[in-house]
Amino acid sequence: MRTLEEVVSGVFGVEPQSLDESSSPQSVEGWDSMGHVNLVTALEQHFNVSIDIDDVMEMGSVGKIREILVAYGVRA
Amino acid sequence: MEEQRDHRKKGADDEVEAQRLVYRELKASGRTAEAHAALNRLVELDPSGGTATFAHRERAKLGEVGERPVRIAILSSYVLDPLVPFLDVECRRAGLTPAFYVAPFNQYTQEVLNPSSGLYAFGPEIVFVALDLEDLFPGVRRVPSVDDLAKSRAEIRGTVAGLVRELHARSTALIVVHEPTFTGSSPHGILDNRRGDGLSRWTEDVNRDLAEDLGAQAHAFLLPLRQVLGRAGNERGQSRKLFYMARMRHTDGALRELASYSMRYVKPLKGLTRKCVVVDLDGTLWGGVVGEVGPDGIQLGPAAPGIEFVDFQEALLNLTKRGILLAVCSKNNPDDVMPVLREHKHMVLREEHFAAVRINWRNKAENLREIAEELNIGLDSFVFLDDNPVERELIRQMLPQVLTIELPRDASQYRSTLESLSDFELLALTKEDEQRASQYQANRQRQALELSSGSLEDYLHSLEIRAEIARAEGHHVPRLVQMLNKTNQFNTTTRRYQTPEIERFVASPDHRVYVLEVADRFGEHGLVGSAIVRRERDAWRIDNVLLSCRVMGLSVETVLLKRIYDAARLHDAARLVGEFIPTAKNGPTADFYRRHGFQLAGEVDGAQAWTLDPRVDRIEDPAWIAVKTTGE
């Protein structure tokens, strides 16, 4: 099981160490709208959850994603 | 996280198990109505087929107590009993207490016509009639002709109309007929919906007939089975969430399928269509080892095990109708195998369907090289099908240009594996493609003749070759484009022109496009050569000459060149210029201009220019070819 950072870094091709809770579309290259779709698809597959669309829209940073995944019962 | 997921799953399992216990308790204590309710709850918790079947069975033991009964009958040409538990669940969910009657397998006609049948004794309120297209028309998977299709279309219409009429005469039930659906792959590939004998349009036609007939009767309906089956796939393939988020519609799974199907168009466009399928025998065309169990012991016939091999052979035979060649490469004794190929009652493929046969104990890579030489096509046009992983690995390593298919262990997946390949598509099917298999058979006879002839020239005379040369017209364009894009060996410049360019050349007064058709005593080769010539101020420039590998070695290319030469002379051209661009594959063409008296005049960027003065030099037709020219 990979960590949240590893999934995010896998989608955008950046080092996991370069990510922190505040990492967001503003700071991560490639995290545009299409990148966001890819990220959500990867999270859903990796953590075996289906993320509601309003939560998808809320996922504006690594920290926020973690918060939402925890609410889905994922220990991310 | 892993641990947590297990917990959740385990929690759900526990709940299902608890519900079963609750049900057993209620049943044991005779609380029937509550037991039914417990079953309702159970199938909600676990919607699997297994639990639905368990619930259905248990209800029969409990006896019914519910209200609002409904009587449902199913008539089908195939086994549809597994639908009943699911329908049972759905009925209970709707507050109905269903009773079911499933007519004996494939006896729908008797059930409908016999007034004392089980069907009428049951007294249905609604009858589902599920007739599979393959059962209504068994030839549907074997490339039916236009006539077969028209005939069966009328038959299906008649069958359904008759069933509905007779049923309605004896019962007040609502009649729901399933749409006949073709769920296989079309043997015509991407050409299916542009052919008169295509299956997609034919299926549409069949269903339009039925919709029209049933639509006129208040008691009969047509269930849109194609839409239902599509939805089952769409559930996983379509995502509204992706649409709302990103205006995307397809999930990764659907996109993967779409990408794979798209390659059916890309590959032929890029000349990547494979031309020959080499098959193994034991374990591939039939089950078992014929050398051990004998012709009667192999698995091949109308029932399993064996039907899967018949089905696979049919799919291979269908490929030949598209011009794909078949060849056999098997480690066996010919004496063991030939009786099967020639006499086994259930063989679909016979000796004559194979353009080349290698039954021996030699290395398969060597055999494949030999077959490529015999058929005069490149190994990169080959597909290799063998159930033995060792042989597959050998070919992968020794001949990586051959497409070696990872044949599944389960032979029931052979046909769908073959049909899922995107390597056999053509953008247009020409007469030549349809006849190719029989042409190669004629080639084998030609070779036999060659061996019995004394000199090469005697042999060529004995072939009685006829060549017909004409200016290209619109109807030649598909075949021209096809040849330009896949001919590698005899091709002077390998310029891959597409349809718009060829149409322009054919219409242009500055260009001449010639087509060559060849026949001999064994049959027609069809359109097998072409030349494109551009008229310049004082020279005629031969942009391209090509010849199908099937007619190489007969000197028919001289006929093409002679025709150009005659026209150039007639127009008093000072020079005939032939271009030649060497490639890795067109070695056989390298001396084409030299041996017809051209001189190498120069070379620019790898393109050679060969010239000849038509006013002085001469080109003659070969003595063994009867030439017919049409047009100027």
C-alpha cells in the first residue's frame, strides 16, 4: 500500500519528498484540471473508494485530500 | 489501511451470515411470512447470483404467503433458467409474489402450438420469448451470403410473427420478444457496416421488421436486448462523474477497448495488415494428440469438448474470405495428420484452405522461413498460433517480426482471442482479396507444373499467361491504393499514395495511371500491377511501377513498361525516365530498368534516374504472354 504522497507523486511525476500538506495545483506542475481527474481516478483505484463529486471539487491540496480520504475510512 | 478494508469486508460477510441464521430460525419456527421477509433482506445484503438462487429455492420450500401474485413464463432457444432467481428478487422488491414456468430448453415451438402444453396449463400472464440470433440462424457466424441473409431475415420475421399469433390465439398473456442480437465479432471487421452482407445492418433490419410487426399489436412487445446488454457494459464503461468533473465520458476500461478498436483503422492505413496465419494442429485446431489417440480420438465435434475447436476453425476460415492466408506448421507424422485434414467429419478447415503445409519434426522457425519464401510474403506479415508455450517462445526469439499470439490455456477462448486481434483489417475489400486463398492453391498447382517442365521458358509458355493492360478508372482506385500501400518487394519508389492523390492522378491530363490484370490456365490473378507516369515537357517520367509478389517472375512487368514505352513513342517523347528509390525490401526491383535497356543518368537524394530514348531503344513483350491493351 502506497502513501498518499506516493500516489500524488506518481500521477504528477514529482518526488514524494517535495510534497507537503500545502502542496496544491498552484505549487505542483501538471496539477491542472485534467491532472486532477487523473489524480482522483488514481486515488479511487489505489484506496478502493468511490469519491463523491463534491469531495472531488474540495480536494484542493494534499492536506485536504488526506482529510477527505480519512472521512472515507482510508488511513492515508 | 489493508487491515481496515479487511475489517469492512469481514463486517459485511458477518452481516450476511447473520441474516442467513435469522432466516433459518424463522423458517424452523414456522414463521413463514417473516422468513420471506428475511430472504428479501438477505438478497439486498448480498445481491450475488448464488444468494438469489438460494433464496429462490428456499421460497419454494416455504410456500408462498404473499399477495399480488404474478405468473411469468419463459420460452427460449437457449438456457435462460438462471434469469429466474434474479427476476424473483426483482418481483419481491416490487411487492409481487411470482410464479415461474420455464419451458423445456429449445421446445418453444411445440409449447406454443400444442394447446395442452405445460405453458398453457401454467396460465401465464406474461411470456418472455428469448430466441438467440445464432439459434434462429445457425449460419450467422460463418460469413453468410447476401442471399442467405435475405432468406433468414424473412424466416426470422415469419417465425416470430407465427409464434406471437399462435400464442395470442391460445392465451391472453402479454408477449415480450427479446430482440435477436449478434454479440460476436463480425467476420468482415471494420468493413461490416459498408457491405451489403454486413451483419450490423442486417441485425438492424431484422429488428426493424420485428419492431414494425409487434408494434402493430397491443399484446406484444420487443425488448431492446442490445440496449440492455450495452448497459451492462456501460455501467462499467461510462461515468457521469467524469463527465461532470471534466466533460469526459468513458472510464479507463472503455477507453482501453476504444483504443484497441481504433487500431483496426490505423493498422491497415499504415500497411500493417498481417497476411498469413500459421497454425499448429494438436491442441490448436483440435484437442488431443492425433499421433497418440488417432483421428477418432481427437476432440473436435458439435459438443464440448470439441465444439470450441470447431468454432475456432470457423473463425480462421472466415479470415480467408478477407484474403488472409492460412498455413499449417505442425510437429507430426504426415500419415497421422492427413486423414484428419482430408476426412474427419467435423474439420471445418481442409487441406485446400491452407496455402502452405509443413508437417515434420524440424524446428518451427525454419519451417516458417520456408513458408514465407514459398508464399513470397515477408515474415513480418505472419501471425503464429500455437498452444505450446515452448514453440511460441522459440518463434518470439528467433523470428521477432512474426506476431506470436499468447493463446490462452482455455480453448474456449481461442476464437475470441483471434477475433480481438486488430491485425487483419482492410480499408477496402477487393475481388483479389476474396479470391486470394484459391489463387494460392492454384499457385501450388503451378509449382507442381514447374517441376515437371523442362526449361523455364517451356514452363512459362505452358502457363498460357494472359495480360490485360488499361488506363485506370475510378473503380480501380481502391485496389490501386491497397497495392501502393502494401507492396514492398516489386515497387520502384515505394511512394504510399492515398485515395485523394490517386483520384487526382487518374483524372489529371498530365498523368497516366496504368493497371495490369493477369490470368493464366489455373485462374485469374486479378489486378496485380500498376504504373504511374507523369508527362513533362520533353520527357515521360515513370513515378512508380509495382507488381504483386504473386506474379513476380513471369515478366509481366515488361508488359507494363512496354505499354508506357509505346505511349511515349506515340507522343514523340525524347526521354523516358524511370525513378528508382532503393529500400530494405525492394531489392528484387533494383535491376528493373537496367534489364530493359535504361541507362543510369544520375542520383539525387537516394533517388536514381534511369533513362531510355524511345525513338531509338526498343522494348518487346515476352513471347509467352498474350497481351491485350484497351484504351490509348
